[in-house]
Amino acid sequence: MKLSRRAQLINPSLTLSVTARAKEMKRQGLDVISFGAGEPDFDTMQNIKDAAKKAIDDGFTKYTPTSGIMELKVAIAAKLRRDNWLDYDPTQILVSTGGKQALFNAIMTLVDFNDEVIIPLPYWVSYQEMVKLAGGSCAFIKTKDFKITGEDLERAITEKTKVFILNSPGNPTGAVYSEKELKILASICVKKNIFIISDEVYEKIVYDKKHISIASINEKIKALTVVINGVSKTYAMTGWRVGYAAANTEIIKAASRLQDHSTSNACSISQKAALEAITGPQDHIPKMIYEYRKRRDYMIGKLNSISGIKASLPDGAFYVFADISGLYGGEINGSLKFCEKLLNEAYVAVIPGIAFGDDHSVRFSFATGMANIQRGLERIEKFCGKLKK
């Protein structure tokens, strides 16, 4: 069978495959502890569920406009104004089937054949695959403390550079850019007329720093920026599949045409649930952050007590991206082999760093209960102790 070149170019998602394998092992009765999840372990709030139930009971089960129901777009515009100091008209909002589709739409709309897209290392797994699908190429930038500087960005820019992908708070590292850092990056992109796709889905999950949207720096950079966000992480709604993009009118119109011929609208019921999430009570967020902070601090302390592992404190999201290269040698020659052996022998699932462009590290998610974290890290400590012998 001859598949398209496009389909053959795309690599499977290692994050999804590791998580699926861990779930399959659990179904077989094995006591697997997974640190692979890229989703909150909290349940969706009851008021959001009730809004979805009401939508069903009211018969709100038909197609909606591709770009989303107007009430939701108005609510998103208000949220961006309130939380991010960004002024968008509702017509400049595109609601999609998750943040992943919003990103895909943005990349497919902006990136043409042979265009270059600058992506800092390590990066979220799907950025590279989306750029390849669009016919572009990736220019990866090595980071210090998981962030790039203005000098790094300027060195990476060529005459082919079209887009810079910024992810803050970041996955897999939890890195958060300061306003000062963002101003420097923004000025370079304005000077070079480079678009920014700003992935901000973890914006509410920050600890000791404040999230700033790069689009809020000034009107010039706002005109070049596509802001990507959604309800999955903040409201524990990963399965509801609602994300959105905000950008200038020309970009949103083009992205909406693309979505017309791919999925059309996001699920009508999920849109009503997202409306309630954005406009309803927000008091669950500080409680969620409090729990994440406890887990983060425990995980960092325990990982750094294990010989061969180095972990830095993330400022956002719910991941620790730990360097495990001190454990390499013999059979363990990279992050994928480490993760395979850890899952097969200790029944603990983590995501190999090679999926994010860094083979020296692995990603741990602390979006799981403290008891699981404690048990899982104890197993990892014993596993690593055997490797060091």
C-alpha cells in the first residue's frame, strides 16, 4: 500500500503511546503508576457539567457556526480583556476542537512550503509534526534554563523565517517568560516582521511568577501574534475538546475557512460547557494551584535526592523535566530506553525527553494524587539504585 508522502512524514506521538501502553498494562491487572498524563487529575466542576446537561436537554445538539457560538466568543474576548489586557473583537476569535486544532489551524494558515519556524528546545511534541504537515521546516534553538534570549532568537532568524512558536508556561519544562524577556523577543519579531504563535494553554497554572501574554506588549506585536488558549487545563476539561485562537481579522478568517473544510464547529454541547467555565465561578483555580504546588515541591525534592537525576523547579504547568543522563551507560543509552525499562521493570510510566527534542531528560507529570507520586518515586529510587550498581 502506498500512503501519501505527507502521512509517511508524521511520527506518532510518544506521549500518547506511552500513556496508552500504561493504561493497557493497568487493564491487564498490573499495578502501573503513570507520570505521563498531560491533563489535570481533577474532575470537571459540577456547574460546567450541569451547563452541558442543560444544553442536551434544551436540544442544543445541532451544527453551530464554524468559528463558534457568538456567546462563547464574546465571553472569550471579555476574558482576554480582563485577564490578559488584550482587546479583540469577537469576530477575531476562532473556537476549535481543542487547543491542538487551534495550533494546527494557525500553523497551516501562516506556514508555507520552505518557510522556517523557530522553536525553542525542548518543545511540545506536536509543534514539529504540524510544521512538517504545512510543508515548513523547523529551526530549533537550544535554551538556557529552558528559555531563549533575544540574542538566541536573532541568531536563528534567516530570510526564510516566518514564525516563532512561544510556549509560556511551557510544556514540558514549566518555564515562564517574564515581561522583560517578552519585550525583547517582541521587539525582534516586530523588527524582522515575524509572526508569533503564542501557546498559552497553561496560563493559569503558575506558581511564583505571573503569566504575561506577549501580544499585550504593544499593538505592533499583537498584530503579528496568534494567541492560543483553551479550557482543558484550567478547568480540567481535556476530553471536552474546546480551544481557541485570537488574532487579527485576516488570520482568523483564513483559519476559519480551513476549519470549514476539516471539522467545522467544535461540539455544540462542549461550547456551552466552555461558556459556563469561562463566565462561571473561578474559585477552584487557587485550590488546584495549591495542590499542584505541594506535589511539585515534593517531587522536586525526591527526584534531586536520587543519584543521577537533576530536576529544576518549574514556574508553571504541572511537569518536571528532569535530566537523567547521569544514569546512562550500558543498556541505558537514551531517554526512550530508560522509559521502556522503567515501565517494564518498575511499572512506572514517564515520557522520554527525546519526544520533546532532548534525549538527556524525561518528563514527569505531577497531575496525579500525592499517594501515587510518593509510591511512584519510591519505585524510581529503587530502580535507579539498581542501575547505578
